Amino acid sequence: MRRLSTRQLFSTLVFTFTILLAASLLQAWTGPTAAPTGNNIAAPVNVGTADQVKDGGLSVNGLRAYGTTIVDKLGVNIPDADPPTLPVVALDVKGTLRIADGGELCQAVTEGAQRYNTTSNVMEYCDGTGWIGYGTGGSSQWTTSGSDIYYNTGNVGIGTASPGQIPAWTPSPNQRSLEVSGSGGSSTFSSGVLVLSNNRAAGAAGDQTGSILFAHKNNGGGNVSAAVESRLEGSGGANGFGAYLMFHTKGDNVLLNSERMRITANGNVGIGTANPQTTLHVVGSALLEGPASVIRINSTTGPAGSRNFQIQNTTSAGGGLAFGSTNDDNTWKNGNILLLKSNGNVGIGTVSPQALLHVQGYTTVGGVPGATSHSLTVVNTDTTTASPYGIVGQAYSPTGAAIGGLNLSAGGGEGHLGLGSWGVLCYVGQCGGISDWAVTSDRRLKTDVRSIDNALDKVLKLEGVYYNWIDPKNDAQEGEKVGLVAQDVEAVFPQIVTTDDSTPDALPGGTKMLAYGNLLGPVVQALKEFHEKWLTDHAMLMEQQNRLDAQQEEINELKAIVCQDHPDAQFCLGH
């Protein structure tokens, strides 16, 4: 092998260096340290000051440009792919894009530039003469004023391209049409969440101030099916007009809607009337249903004697009030349960009450155990009718004839208790008629029947007494009475004495009450015992009397014989 001389070697190195230097000066190229990915071919990029144009795409891991850089289409943060995903617009950014305020001037050559103003915190664009915030100028329908945005001109459509009102929106099915929320927190109207107003400069009574319409575009005969509107009321003044609310609905197959309810300026509510006279004024029928108390009426400020509840028929024919029940099909059942006639008569179980209270059927009156009120109090204040009764009861036979009843009266110092066919028992005063009191005493209803033993001895232990009542009122009415003392009778016959501790006026330990009628059994048995004893004694007396009579005859015969012989004897001088 031929060896190079030192001279030849030096010449070769100089030539190589010259070639490399020339290449660097001509191309200023620094090749990549690794083969390009995605089958890309390394392309020259000039690191000098001269502009270069590169055909084809350019993918870099990081890019920092100084001065002017012209890119036809630039993709930022586009995912790697093979072949690579190319940008489809001038600037294709996947991710966050930051546009900072660099203090650039807006002039003709920068028209269309954008920036974020960090002072006013809004996006701005350059119109060739100055920076303008988005939404604050041009042909925008909304105008920004500080933190507020207001409407300029035209209609607003949400979900529709052809709004017919201000605003108009068409939501998707099963979506909320409009949701309005606010914090409220104030007792004044100024904190309202939704305000409907009429911006007319002047107003008069009857003018509409706002309305809410409910409509269906496919509703034949008119879109509006219901409405709520507010109208002015009064004459106005320094504090403005009053207002009332009207509620309208439309019936089925009816062209126009009608007012159904009104709330006046003074708070009266009218249903079926446009002129409510009270807090609630209903014209027409009403149905109230509830699981507990359906109607409760309280009067808190009414004067004495004022009505808490009043039902009135204003027609000339008069009217009344009826209570009844219904069947499952809501039809009236069994007529009236309770009827209040226009003349004031109340009927229970009858449709033709003949008195203030007329009850047809069975009636039960009961009190509450331990209560201080009486179960039933009957007072007859009639002072014009002769001999009026407090309570009158009659019973009728199938033929309609009166066969019995009850009448009670207590007044004017007289009392009457009638049983049977208008019979009476005297309480005080003169009473006539039948005075029988019958109680059930059928042997078939009794068991363990036995005679009262030692009835006479027991009856002899009782003491009949005169007495007066401690209560001056009772004493003045009844005066001195005769009878027995219950405690004395209880010691001998406890069966006929009861103790009442349930009535409000009962004495401590209970008031002793005596059933005088139950003394009849002991008295009858005592008479029988006395009669048997009398018969025995009478027989003995009769026998002794017969003996005495026989002895007296013998004495008389002996006396006659002696007196014949001794007429002057002392025992003979009297004959």
C-alpha cells in the first residue's frame, strides 16, 4: 500500500475544511441528531438572517420565533399520528390558547388583531383605529355597561330563528321553558326575581300593567288557553295606582277565555264574581274535601254578637241549609240528614220541621264522665200558654191513637210527672188521674228468690222522721217533710240504698239515695210475720177468754145460790 506524504495529507485536510466551510456559508445547516419521525425527510432550515421558504409541513417539539414568521397553516398541540394530522385552518389549536395584553398599538396595519385587556378583563379587537371590547359596539343587539348587559333593538329568540315577541324561545321537549332565580332577601318589591311591567308613560284605571299568557300553538280557535293579568285601579297619586289580578281560563271547544277569579287591590278574593265584597267571595257551588278538619272558622276581632258563620239565600223565595250524605257515585243519599229552614226550624231526620228542633227517629243524649255540665237541660220560658210542660212525649199505636207518653213540668211551685196514657203522679199540688208506677218484676227474670227473714224485727229498727232540707231554696219550696234517713235504712237494708258520687253536686264520699219503693217488700213481709204472730196470740187469748167466760158463769151460778140464802151479804147488795 502506498503511503501518503505529509504534504499530501495536509493538502487533503485543507481541501476538506474548505468544502465544509463553503457548505456552511451557503446553507447554514445543522442536521438533526436523529432521523426524522413519520418518514419525514430532513429539510434545510437556515439559521442565518435571510428569509427562507419551506415547502411541506413542519413538525417541531417546541418552537420559539423572533421577528416575522409566516406560516400558511399552523397546528398547535395536535396529536402525533402516522401519517401526521395536518392543520385544516390557518391556526388549529388543541388545548388552551392564551392571548395576553402586550401593550400593542391598534392601527390600520393591525386591524383585526385580538388581545385580552387585563385591566378591564374583557376580550378586545382592533378595528384599525382603537381597541374595542366584544359586545360593546358594532351591530350587536346587546350592550355592555360595566357588569351589566342590556338589550338594544329587535327581538330575542332562544331555540328559534324567528322570534315573534321580545323575547321568544322554543325549548326542547320535556325541558324547562324558562327558569328564573334570584336571592331576594328583602321585604320590598324591589328585590323581585321576575318583574313584568308596562312602560307606558301614562296610565289610567283599567290599563293592563302586565300579563302572563298560556298558549298552545296547535290549540284550535285561539292560541291562548289561560292567562293572568294585572290592571290598574283607583285614581293614582303620589304613590301610584292600585292594581288587581285577573285569572282567566278557556273551556273546551270555547273560542274565548273567561275570567274565573279576581284579587282586588284591598285583598278580597272573588271566585265567580268580579266584585268580591269580603276576603273570600264565592258565587256558585263549592266542594271542600280533606282528611281532617275541612272548614274552621275563627273570629278574633269581631264585636260581641257578630256572626261567625252565616249562610243566606238572597232570593225572594227564601231558602235553607241542608246537610246530607252521598253514595259512591256522589248522588244525594237518603234525603236530608239535617235541615235548617228559613223560618229557623231545625229538622233532624225530617224535611218538614214543625218546631225549633224537630227530631224524627231515635235520640241519645249523654254527658262526659266527670263533667260539670248537665247532659240535658230543658227550659220552657213560655209564660202565656196555660199549663205548659217542660218536656212532652207521646207514643202512638198502629192506628194513630195516643197510647202513652211522658210529660214533665216544674214551675210555679207545681211539678208533674206523667207516665202511661197521660197519667200523672203528684209532686207538689193537686194532680189527678192514674198514679201507678210499674217496674219490671217478672219471676221468669229472677233467680234465687227467697223470703225476707226477720222482716218485722228489721222494719221495727227503722225510724220514721220529720225533717227539713238544709238548702233554704229547697226548704222554702217543700217545707217540712216525712220520711226515712238513708244511713239508718242502709244499716238494716243496704240493698235499697245507693251512693251517688258521679254528679257534680255529690257530697264528699257520695250522696246517699234511698229507693222508697223497695221498702215495700220488707214491709209486706213484716206484716205477714206480724199477722202470723197475731193469729197465734189471738188464739191463745180466745182460749183464755173462753175459760174465763166459763169460770164467770160458774161464779155467777154460785153467787145466785148464796144470795138466795144470804140476801144481805155484801157481794149480793149490788144485784
